[in-house]
Amino acid sequence: MTPSTAEPGTPAEPVVRPAPHRWLWYAFGGRLPARHRSWVLYDTTTDSWWARHVARSLVQMTIPIAAVMTLIPADWGLRAACAGGGVFLAMIYSLAYMNETVEHRVVKAGYPAGTAQAVRDRGSSVRQRAESERKRAAAAKRAARYRDRMGR
């Protein structure tokens, strides 16, 4: 099954994590080689996808923050205040456009638009079904204990 005929979100190739220098390139918005295609989908659809997005955003902010902290001719308190305000504002924008940014990464990896959200939705429904089954089994077990206690 080739990636083009596979169901969206089902990686047909193995998940290959990029090297640290390639991950930095990816964190700054660069495109990874085709062998990391399924890792990009994994990175954007795993349970911790939002934390990974925040980490990438913080990595992107390191260069401007370092520039502010070293180049502004002021005392350290003002530099830190400017840097903190910049991080705060950048995180607001980063979180506001998180889904769009993640989808853009997936599209750059060669998947159709909407794939990451579809995979996350499918995983969520699977987890919900498993949780419902677990709760049903627990309720049946409680009901059986109750019936046994009542002698019915």
C-alpha cells in the first residue's frame, strides 16, 4: 500500500525520528526529508501534540529573546520584562493558531489538509469507546455485587 492509497493518517512507512539538527530545522518551520513523513504525522497527532507544539514555539522564540537580552541597552530588569512580554504575546498567538500551524506542517509533509485533525478525532473516539466499555463493565460488576448482597 503506497502513501497515496493509504487511508489518511495511516502511515504506510515506519516512523523515523529526525536527528536533532533536523528537528531544529523542523521546529523553525522547515520541511523534513520524505523518510520522516510519518514521524511528522505522529508528532502532530500523538496525545501530547499540543505540548510538542508549545515546545516548538518556545524553541522558535529563543533567538529573538536572546537578541533582546543581549542587545537592548538597558538594565537587566527591563530586558527581562521585554523578553517576558514578548514570550507572553508570542504564546498567545501560537496557541490561538495551533491547529492551523499543525495542519500546515502535515500538509508540508505530503498529507492532505485535515489529516492531523481527522487522526486526532479518530483516536479520541477510540479512547471514548474504550472508556465507555470500561465504565459499562464496572457498572455491571457493581450491579452483580449488589444482586449477590441482596440474595437475588
